[in-house]
Amino acid sequence: GYFYQRVAECRFSSKDLQGIELIDSYVFNQAEYIRFNSTVGKYVGYTEHGVKNAEAWNSDAGILAQERGELERYCKPTADIDY
């Protein structure tokens, strides 16, 4: 069979909300092929398929805006709970 996983995580370097980072990873058959990092602000591909997806998703302003908004929508409000 095939294995697909999407993992979104908030990483905290301190209680200061400026140190929060959102990592949204896409994994197929235990190999990460694309990742969004809020510090970088765009998708980065790690395989041939991931690079093609990253180029397409980075050129779509709506997708990028939605992903960038997850840091404000999800990570920051739950920082006290998660930290």
C-alpha cells in the first residue's frame, strides 16, 4: 500500500510569540516531498514531484496567504497551551 501523511506543527523557541514557527510537511511513503516553513514564507520541494508542487503553490497567492495565516490563526492562540 501507499502511505500519505501531512504534519503541521508549531515550533516554539521561547514564550515570546515572535519565536513561533509553523512547519507544514507533506510525506509520501515515509519521504517528505514538500514543506511550508513560515520563517521562509514559501513551500520548498525535496523531490522532483515536490519541487513541481512548490513552484505551483508558491505562484498561487491565495494558497500562500492561507498557509501564512495559519501561524496567526492556529499557532499563536494556542501557544500557551502548547508551550
